[in-house]
Amino acid sequence: MDRRTPNVERKHRLNREIMAPTVRLNGVDNEPLGIVSIMEALRLSGEADVDLVEIAPTADPPVCRLMDYGKFKYQEQKKAAEAKSKQKVIEVKEVKFRPGTDAGDYNI
């Protein structure tokens, strides 16, 4: 865990956190590399200087991908921020009725 955000759980397991003996591995460019042992997948991630990230933990065997996790997380945050900025905010208009408001003012 990151020491700056101790209570935040990651959505994906990385590198040695993956407990499956074999994984279905996708490469850096998302090309399928087949079913390999976890040790072989960790060796390949070390050679490519990237992280081994578990994408689909419920699959049998789990699907993992070789990627730079920091870059992946940054892109996810950018997508979320862009989606939030494009979100349309509904604004409710208010009309105040006071004792001095005439009956003709009600006709909008």
C-alpha cells in the first residue's frame, strides 16, 4: 500500500500479490502470450521493466497484463475527470413568492 493513502484499497493486484499458480498473460501491447506460470510472468515483467497486473481475477486462470501501473492509473484518473467535466449538471430554478407579489406576477 502507498504510505500516503493508507486506507485506500487498489482495484487490481500487482506482481507478488497475485496468488494463482498459472495466469493467462497479455503482453505490453495487449497481445496474448498464453497461459504461463506466475514465476514466468513475473520474470517477463522484470525483463520488460513493467508491472504484472491482475485484470480479471475471477477468470480461470486469472487474466494478467504486463503494463506500467502508474501510467495506467493516471490514464484512469484522466478518463474519470473528463467524464465528470462532460457531465451535465441540472440546475433547478427558483422563484420566490413574497407577500408583496401580485397575482399578475404569478403568470410566467
